[in-house]
Amino acid sequence: MRKPQSAITVSRNEIIDGLNRSDQFILAIVIVDGDSHQGPYYLKNPFSQVPEFGVASINDNLENLLSRAESL
């Protein structure tokens, strides 16, 4: 992700995979700004529900996700 994005787009398939394999799925976030980067930040169990039928992806707030992330 390039700065100064405020959201992350996650596909429906990624969300379903994360829900079905929650013990194995970790969302990794890296913020890229030119030649520098921040992270990676890791988020276990990032999703709580399957998107409604017909939804191809969701945009999730970056600040919200980072507040729940940890460095592994």
C-alpha cells in the first residue's frame, strides 16, 4: 500500500479464506512510501463476517486495522 491511503481493499475470497482458516490466516500490512516502508504489521482474525452476496471486496479503515495489529 502506498501512502497516504486511508483504507485497505480486501477481496471477498480473501475474507472467506480468513474466516474458514482463522487459525492459519494472518493479514500482513506494509505501508510503502517511495523507497521507504513501515511494517510489516500482522493482524490475526481480521474478519468477523462474510460480505453480503454480490460484494466483490470491502474497504477497511487502515487506522482501525493498525490499532489491532502486532509485530511478530
